[in-house]
Amino acid sequence: MGDTVSDILTGLGLALTLAGAWITARAVILKEDDAINIGLPRWASDDRERNLTLPMVQNLLASSRGARRGLLFIAGGTALQLVPIIVRLACQIIS
């Protein structure tokens, strides 16, 4: 397998990794209002700020923040791996 084909397949694999990480993270990243709706007990308050302090809501929001951070690390690592491949392919196309 030539270097060009190998680079293309590696690049496609990294792009799929990035897309998969995004899809997975979207499933667990929540907005504050979504966390309130999911994590509210039956005796919830009418006050949004007070609802945000409930333990279940805080737990959901902490998970969401972790998912966001994880996605950023995966996206950053994937992007760093893609840069040399793109530069090498661009150089091969130009020459």
C-alpha cells in the first residue's frame, strides 16, 4: 500500500473518530434546563436557580461538563494527528 493511500485511510479513520466522539458527546451534554427537567424530584421549586442546586441536577451537569472536556481532548488530539497527513498530501498534490 502506497504512502498516499495509507495517509488517506488514516485521515478517514481519524475523521470517523472525531465524528463518533461528537455523536457520543452530544448524547450526554446537557443544557441547564434539560438537567432540571430530568433531575427534578416531584416536589421541585418554581425557582430555576434553586432547582439548579438539587443534587441530581448537579450530577447531570457535572457529567455534561466532563463529556464536553473529553470531546475537546479527543477533537484536539485528532486534529493534531490530521495536520501532518494533510500537509503531506498537500505537498504531494503540489509537486
